[in-house]
Amino acid sequence: MGETGAPHPGAPDRPPSGAGSSPTGLLDLLSIAAVVLDARGRVVFWSPQAEELFGYSAQEALGQFAARLLVHEEYWDQVIGLFAEVMESGTDWAGAFPIRQKDGSTRLVEFRNMRLLDDLGDTYALGLAVDQATVARVERGVALSARLVSQSPIGLAILDTGLRYVTVNPALERIHGRSAAEHLGRRVGEVLTCLDAAAIEARMRRVLETGQPVSDWYVVGRTTAEPHREFAWSVSYHRLDDATGRVIGLASSVIDITERHDANRAATRARDRLALIAHASATVGTTLDVERTAHELAGVVVPDLADVVSVHVLDSVLRGHPPSHSGPVRFRVGAVAAAPGCTAARAAADVPGAVTTYDGDRLITRCVRTRRPVLLAETTPADLRRIARTDESAALLADAGAHSYLAVPLLARGEVLGALSLIRVRASAPFDDDDTLLACELAGRAATCIDNARWYQSVRDTALTLQRRLLPELPSRLPGLRIACRYLPAGAAVEIGGDWFDAMRLAGDRTALVVGDVMGSGIDAAASMGQLRSATRAFAQLDLDPAEVLRHLDRLTGDVEHTIATCVYCRYDPEREECRISLAGHLPPVLVRSGRPAELLDLPSGVPLGVGGWDFRTTAFAFRPGDQLALYTDGLVETRGDPIDARLDVLRDALTATAGRDLDEACDRVLETLRPSAGDDVAFLLARART
């Protein structure tokens, strides 16, 4: 138990005890009786407490010999001897003695006797008496309280009405990391400098004023002994009143619940991490685009895991080359993100989309070279120079309060694709091993998505290159016709490859117009398209009827495994001002006659090439100067949310609105109207008879 000695020298003066102070209640609890005897042993003073203790009133006791009044006869000589010794020597005597009460019963009373001397030189004896059972009860209570307080694992303290520590036990000394001497006489704010002392004292004052206790108040903070560690306590306060109801102070109990707090925080942190991983699984890799995936990863990491994050992808990986094993490393900055309030730290990061070079001594370079995380829980100015690309960026990080750094590699299928860099600033806790595991998990998931996007991009580029190389270079001039064509690839790699258009000059100044779509996607579809386009050109030169051309193509397609295609074949004769056309499972062309709205041609649709067993029919219609014919693939009009009839109406309206304009401009306007997003390949051919 801490001592309750003099107040700390710096503490304000306390009210002195004396006439102006209220009773403490302890004297009332003991009920001390006072008796004064003259030199002969007669009672000359008798207090009310003496009447209560011995049973005799003052009238009955005053003037009587005390020994005869209060002591059994067998103790007279002993009592008289003790009295004489006190009166002669002036030495105090204390002890317990059996007293005879008025009713004849015996009561064991604790005495303290002393000699008194008045201003006339007369001597008296003062006897202070307390019931021995009462004294024993109080002693037991005090001893028990002292043991309970000193040995309690709960921190206990008594504070006066000025909220200064009067008593603290050893447990509280350990909890606060301060000795009893550092508590006594000081206010809460002087001892608990790392906590919100104003809030604590405000609660204490409410308890003193209202008497309403505070139970199990959850307090989290740090101590001066361990300022880098967070503690948690369950704190309770209740007011102390004496026997008269006077407020004498405040009792405080403090239970250290740091272990429970840490366990709850660890459980919460684990749940948050699982939620973050689940969120990343749902939001990272939604497209087959490297930059989009990098942005999605950065958006997941900030602010739950880091204050500033950068996703760096190796430039060599994007170019299809193995990374270098020495010297500087070139990165393409996929994404950068920062939490609100981290503008200065964000300014130190690289520019998204830029290609940047990091020297071999930089930590991000070490991360991708070793394929292992780099963790700096507490960074130094020298560390910041190895984190940032330039000294200026390092200075910005220092000014922003960057204090902890973590870099983890982007690993997928045994190959390092880049690195994820994370920084914490100011009040954020340092990175630890759990953060490293979480960052590696997120980086691994994102790296797989980036790798998929990289490979799909490679396939897309290959398929697109093949597709564009297989598309024809159209004749600069065709007899009686002006044409404009467009090919737009799909947005995703796997959807590229099947659509084509063609225009061929035939014998007799005639022209063959073709638009087709091989079902499927990718390189295989592009290759099949190339075969069909070449075969169509060959059959067209034989001057065959459109239906006959489709029959030959159908037989050829049937011999190619897993190939199905739709096609529209049209032959225009300028001398006869006529078009002959046949469909193989294709959408109907749109005819725009000069000065009239566009209309869908009502033609036999036929079946796709490669199905077999069906015949194809040719339809002829007039195609005069100024008339316009639109051939297209389904990617122009088909969407997931709209009926095909509604989309065909939109196409007719767009062609009507652009009739008479330059054909290239008309093509572009129609595509802008019907294809706001690249959902599928589109082949579009617009032909107009010369006037």
C-alpha cells in the first residue's frame, strides 16, 4: 500500500484540520470515553461516552472513587497501584482491563491513562477508554482492508476531493508504471500524461458531484513507462462518504484488460483481413486489362492496409522479355493511390502510366530481384532515399511523416511481374509480419489477374494483327460504286477474329460485295476467316450466281472442323442497275433509296455456312444512282439489353439521317450511334451507286 504522507511539494495547500473542519467519523466509530480523576482517585469529569460505555450517569459517577465504582473488589489493589504509578512517575499506561458496569456485568475495556497538570500545580489522571471488542473489530477491518488493498491484483487508489492521489496500491503502481511517491499529492493529469486526463477528471468530478458511480469504463492508451505499447483498462469510480455523509474523496479501481483487448483486436483484425481478401477477390481482375487491374488493387489496399500505395509492373514483362538481373530496373507505373489527407506523400510517388527507372540499390529493385518482401517497420532518412526514386521524392516523404515501408513482389506462375509498394505515414501503426502476409496474398491474387491480362493482351494483339493483315485493301475505284468500310475489333482478346468485309471487281464491270462473320473468337476464328475470304474471292472470279457462291462456301466450310459462319454475298451490275444478293444465316442488309427512308430488305435468310443440307436463294432488286446499301455483322446491332428489332430500327434511323453525306463520314456517324462500347467485332460496308 502506498503511503499517505505529506503532499507533493508542488501540490496546492490543503485545508488545515481544526475548529473549521468537519469530524472524520472515526472517533464516532470508536466512541472514546473520557474520565478525569483527581489525585485521590475520585471522578471529577465524566463524558457522555463514559456514560454509554460504563452505564453510570454523570451524577452517579462524579465524586465517586473510580476503583470502587468501576472495578471488581479483587482488582482494587492492582488498579490503585497502577494509578499511583501514573501519578508519581507521569508515565502513561495502556492496556485492557475488565470493568464492572452498573448492571453488574463485566466488560473488557481498552484504556490509555496519563497524568495531567493544571496551572495551579494540581495533578489529575486522564483515562481514555474504548470498548475492547470495538477496538478489535476496527483493527481487524483496517488490517483486512490493508491486506486486500496491498495484495489485490486490481489497481486501487483513493483520491481526495481535489482529485489528488492519497493512496495507491502496488498493482496500480505496476499498471501506471509509476511509484506511489510519483502519485501521492498529484492530480490525474500529472501522472497519466499519455492519456486524455481532461476526460478522466471530468468523469471523476461527475461522480463526486452526483454520487453516481462509473463502472467498467473502457479506457485505451499508453503509459509513460511504455509509450510505444497500447494498453486497455476497465476503470470504475465511486464516491467515498464518511459516517456523517460528508464527501471525503473518490475510490478508483483499475483492471488491466490488455490481453483481452489484444485478443479482441486480433480477432477483429483477422475478420477485417478476411473481409479485405474477399473484397479483393470480388473487385480485382474484373477485366483483362493490366492497368485496370492495377488500379483495382490500389483501390483495395488504400486505406485499409496502407496510406500510400504504388503498383509497379516490370516494363520488360509487358514487352514479353525476361527481366534483367543486374543494373537499373524499368517499371511501368500501373497505379498510385493515397488515403485522404496524404496529399504530400502522394506527390512523392511516380506518375501513373509513366515508365520509370529504379537503380539497383533501391528497395523495390531488391524486392523484384530477390522475389521476397522487403519490410521496414521503422524507416530512417537513409531508408527513404532507398525507397524513393529521387532525393526530392525522399524529402517529400520525410515531410509527409512516412515512417513505415513494405514492398511485396507480384508473383504469378513462378514469374515476377513487378512489385506492390506500401507506405504508412504519421499516426498509422508500423507494418508488421501480419501485414506482410496480407499484402503478399493480395499481391498474389492481383499478379495472377495481371498475368492473365498480359497473356490475353498478347493473344489479342496477335489475333488483331492477323485479322488486319487478312482484311483486303479495297480497290480505289469500282465501276458505278462508291464504298466505305470499317472494321472495329472487340474490347476483349477472346472476341477478336471472325468478322470480315470485301469488295472485288468482276468481269463486265460488275462488283462483288461480301460481309461475313466466323463464329468463335481468337486466332482460330481469324484463320478460318482468312480461308473463307480467300475462297470467296476465288469463287467470285468464276462469275457464279450469289447463291451458287454460298453453296461452294458451305461445302468448303463443312470440311473445316468446328467452323460455322454467316455471310451475305451481293453482286452489283451497273449497266443493269441491279443487285443480286444471297444470305447464309446473316442479318438482312439495309437499302436506302434516294430521297426515301432506309428499309430492311426482306430476303430469305438461309442457314449459316458449315451447317449443310440447306439450299441458298438469290434475290434481285434495283439499285439506281444515289441508292445506298449497308452490309454489316451482328456486332453492330446486337446487345444484351435491347431487342434486336429495336436495334435494327436504330440502324435504319441512323442510315436515313446520314443518307447523302460523304460515305466515310456516314460510316463513322453510324458506328458512333450504334456502338458506344466495344462488345463484339464489327464489319461494316456502305456502298452507294454513282450518280
